[in-house]
Amino acid sequence: MAIEVGTKAPDFELKDQHGQTVRLADFRGEKNVVLLFYPFSFTGVCTGELCALRDELPKFVNDDVQLLAVSNDSPFTQRVFSEQEGLEYPVLSDFWPHGETSRAYGVFEEEKGCAVRGTFIIDKEGVVRWTVVNGLPDARDLNDYVKALDTL
């Protein structure tokens, strides 16, 4: 079960598509974070969601907000995927230990070996302020993220 609103967000340390280490704690006190888990790179719904975010990037990467996308794909897959789709925000690999961060947030689907579509908006103090979790085939509405960010 996914972590709930009002919960302190579990910290993590993951590699992005460029091999750089990204820590949730690095944004504490600086930026709100939109933490988006998705099942697999190169799949239709996932590509659509991440490209929609790319197309509205100033709403999700600015002086006040940082978007972090996470899947259980390898860092090498994340690099090729982000380059192919022109994703200029961090695309993180929760590959090894496989799904450790996805499990910490309660969005790892054990039978499928991947994260479901979970989104968590984390405030500058590191507290989850909004969340939505959809099943594997169900795309999320990024306008919901914008509305939630406006409440912070």
C-alpha cells in the first residue's frame, strides 16, 4: 500500500540517466518535489506521460519545483530513453537493489517486477502533501499535479 499524505517521504539515493546520484534529501528546504513512478521506459502509456511532462516542463522544473521520474529500468535504459524522447529532467533508475525505492513508497508490483503509476508531491520539509496511484494501464492527468502544487 502506498504511503499516505502527511507521511515523511522516505529518502532515497538513485542514479539518473547520466549516472549522477540524486538524493531526495538534496531538495529539502529548497524545492517541492513531484516524484513520479512509472512501470517501464519505451512503453506507450509511460512514454505518453513522460513526454506530456516534457512538454509542460516549466510547470514541473523551476525555482520552486523539481520533477523526478523513477522506474525499475536500468540506468542504461533510462539514458537511451531520455535521449530518444528529449527528457531533460532526472529519469532515475530503481534497478538495484531492484525496486527498493518503489517498495519504500508502496508502489512496487511484486508479480510484475515493476512500479505501478504512483505520484507523490513532497513539500520542502520532506512531507508527502498529495498522492495518486494508478494501475499499470491507467495514465495519470498531469493537470492534477499542477492543482496540487498550487496548494503548497
